[in-house]
Amino acid sequence: LDKSLFVPNGLDLTPNARTVLERRYLRKDTEGRLLERPLQMFERVARHIADAERNYDPRANVQATAETFLKLMTDLVFLPNSPTLMNAGRRLGQLAACFVLPVEDSMDAIFETLKNAAIIHKSGGGTGFSFSRLRPKNAMVGTTGGVASGPVSFMKIFNTATEQVKQGGTRRGANMAVLRVDHPDILEFIFCKQNNGDLNNFNISVGVTDAFMAAAARGEMYDLIDPATGTRTATLNATEVYNALVRQAWKNGDPGILFLDRINRDNPTPALGEVESTNPCGEQPLLPMEACNLGSINLARCVTVTAEKATVDYDKLGRIVHDAVHFLDNTIDMSRYPLAEIDAMVKGNRKVGLGVMGFADLLFKLGIPYNSEAALETAAAVMSFIQTEAVAASRALASQRGPFANHHRSIYADMEQPAQRNATLTTIAPTGTLSIIANCSSGIEPLFALSFVRNVMDDDRLLEVNPVFEAVARQRGFYSRELMETIARRGSIQHVEGIPDDVKQVFVTAHDISPEWHVRMQAAFQKFTDNAVSKTVNLPREATVEEVRSIYDLAYQLGCKGVTIYRDGSKEHQVLSTGATA
Ligand code: ADP
């Protein structure tokens, strides 16, 4: 494998993308001098991931596979999650973005998990935890006769540890904390982030059940249960608790909500345990000790444009899906997981999370407004195609490599269809950094602004115009630097003069889109996604608490697995702001 790899189209990176790569992704020596260029990074990744071929066929054409993988990345049509770009073929070798760790109710177990989380953060991975098994605050501690401090106080320790592990050359850690709504400390949890800056390395979500949602709809009482003893400690009014969490989310975005029964209906391996938590951004429900590699297809580059019209290029998309599933399956073998238990779980289930980015750009190119039925139909068509092709790719891999080891204990065991190699295939990630590298809109989110001043990492400021909008503005003859600066100040073009109405209709941004459309879009993708969908429902500053509640209700009714809202101006800092600063 000494031959250099064939690069078909060169590498078309924006200055922003180069900056991001140089700061965090490229190899450096101890003095901080770069040891590779972006192309060499992609080569390093492609070769390393292709090496997995040898596990299955000693005579495999590893070079050809490496070239296929390299082309996926250098064409910017598919990128694996950040830890793969950062760590593949390097000493650390940890390639997954998402982990869920168990938090058992003992000092030993809690601090063991804390240590493991720190190790994962060092590698650029994010960790999710359910704190629901911890005995509540003020419960008796058998061995000392003292009282327990409860989930929230342990979360503070995790938060501090995260703060201190400034990741070795990568990024600061991110965490998710989940607490079940029937935990006795649920009210303390709901309010634990009420001061901006508290638990700033955590996203928090209340885990609710169908029974709770029904009780909340009817104003019924429900029981709080001490998880250590199984006894009832109190009874609360479900509507009041629901309103409290909604009001708190309205105030500053936290907590989000996870619909645990909905999530567990899609658990492919219930015999191995119940899903209690997700990774930090909510898109990846996992069993304790599971990890998952994500990868995202850039839909902005899957369009055929002719003089008459633009259409989704399904032939190209199909080929990308097959290569991407192959890539992600190989990644499982090539990743070095920080714990033997994680290694066993990951290799047992072989979950991967293929998703998309550049969806808003795709809609721009197709001339479809994000807030329209046509956009929902496009979402369903594209994602159902990806899901179907991903399953086909996974079956093809299974026929060569065998199904995932726990297949006989999974929900697929009794099915007629050919076995899959992977317990799950699809996930919609936020793509905070990947979308900067690929120069496309992030995940399935609408754009925040068509032109804006970007703070790259710490201090650089650049005026950036969405490339699709810029092309249309030039073509239609209304492009000017002043206009782009005006748009950057306003955020939206809806009330800017000098822009044709049909352009205004298509080029909508996050705040032009009502919250209902955000939720409906999330639901449209969820319908064809094995895991979950990262989506923030944006609300204007003046939105009411009732509007937030109806968003939560709608997300539940439409089969979303969770929901996260953000009301404009309600929070100073987010765990993950636009990728570059994360
Ligand atoms: P990227 O674009 O860098 O690949 P995403 O924004 O798609 O990452 O996030 C995917 C997942 O990666 C998150 O849900 C989380 O699990 C993990 N992640 C993202 N940012 C961080 C971070 N700063 N520290 C740790 N994990 C992170």
C-alpha cells in the first residue's frame, strides 16, 4: 500500500474548512507544527478504514477499497464523524462519536464511570448517562449511616471533570444526562440548569413514559419511585411536572425530553437491555456500554441540475449509501474502544448511524421551501431511499462477513428477510463540524442565516454567504456586497428590498419557519431512521410557554423520539454551539 492513492477531483475546501482542520484535525508535532495537509488526513483515514478488509479476505484489494473511501471524502459527499477524522491511523485510534455509559448505584461504579467518561472525552467522543438508577438525595447510605447526595450532585462532579479534561488536541467533552420522570429527584433535575453556566458541559433530558404522557394529558397523579428500594416516595401531579419542564425549557432550552417507550419500541436488541439514554445531542439512543460511529452524506452534492430543473440524483445517492455503510462497518473493526466491555457490545451489535447533511441546501437547489408539504415529501423520499439502500448494503455485507453477533438474540432473528450485518443503520447527526468541512448546511436544519459573520474558533471573523443563495443572487442579478451585509444583520431576507418574491419563498431561514414545521420535518426524517434525529426546534423570543408545550405534544404525537427546543435569546452558552467553536 505504498502507492499513493488516486485523487479524482482534487480537494475543494473553503478557507473555513481548512482553518477548522488545521486547528483540531490534522496531525501536529509537539511544537504544534502541522505534519499533514487535509488531503493526507483523508488518505490516512481511507487507508486505515480500508485495512479492515484483511479481516475478511487475506487477498482483498485493500488499495481499491481505500481509493473508494478516499473519493467519498475528498468529493465531500460523505464524511465520517469527527473522531474518525481525528484519530484513524493514529495512536489513540478511537473512532466513535457516541457513547452511553452505565451509572450504577455505588461509589465504586460512579467513579469508575467518571474515569471512563474522561478517557472517552480525551478521544473526542461524547458520553450519555442515565442517572435514574442512583438512589435519591437524602436516602440512607447503608455502609456509612449517612445520606446520599443524589443524581444532580454527581452530575456536578462529572461536569467539573469534563471541564478539566481539555481534550488532548481534540475538543472539550460533551455529555447528556437523562433522569426518568418517576425518579424522586426529578424536580431538582428539571431546574438544575436554571442558572446560565450551571452544568455547562451537559445537555439534560427528562425521560418520560407513555403512561406519564397519558397522565399529564389527564391531570392525573403519578408515583415517584426510589430506584434503590423500589418503594414509592411521593406522588406528584403529572400535568404540573410536565408544565414545569416545559416552562423551564421555555426559559433556557433545558431540559429536553426523551420518549423512552418510543425509543425502546425501536430497540433492536431488547434481550440485551433497555435503552435509558442517548449520546449528547440526542440522535443516538444506545444501551449502556454501547458506542456508535456516525457518518453523514452531503445531500447538497446529490443533485442533477439541467437547464429545465433540478432533481435528486438517486443513482449517485445509492452508490454513496453502499460505500458509506461499508466504510462505517469497517470503522467498527478499526476503532480502539476504551474498555473491553464497550468493545464487546459494539462488536456484538455493530450499530452504525448513517445520516445526512446539506438538506436545506438540497431544498434550495430543488426550489422547495423548507416549510412546505413538498419539503416533507422530499425528506421522506430521500430518507426512505437511504434507509432501504443502507439495509440492502448491510445485508450484502452480512452475506460476506456474517450478521452481527447478537443477531440471534435480536428482533431480526425470526424474520424471513436475509440477515443484516448491523443492528441499526441510520441516524441524523447535527454535523456541527462536518458541515463546515463539507461547506453545506448542517444536518437537516434550515439555515440560520443566508449570510452571516462567522466566528471561526476563537477570533477570526468572516462574512459568509450561503453558496446556493449567492449563485442564485448572481444569476438573477441582485447580488451585491452591501445587500449581503444587510442580510447578515437581519438574518432573514423576508423583509429585505430588492429580492424577487419567488426567491424569498424558497430561501427561508430558521426563524421564518414556524415551530410546527420544524417538528414535522423532524418527524418526517424519524419515520425512516433507525436511531434518532438531531433537531432543534427554533422559537422566536416572544413564543409563549403554551407554544412550547404544544411543540412537545406534537413531537410526541408524531412519533419523534425526543425534542429539543431553543427560544431565541434564552441561553448565553450552549454545550455545542455552531461546530467550529465546540
Ligand atoms: P461532528 O460534526 O464533529 O462529527 P456532530 O455535531 O455531528 O459532530 O455531533 C455528533 C456527536 O458527536 C454528538 O452527539 C456527540 O456525541 C459528539 N460530539 C460532538 N461534539 C462533541 C464535543 N465537543 N465533545 C465530545 N463529543 C462531541
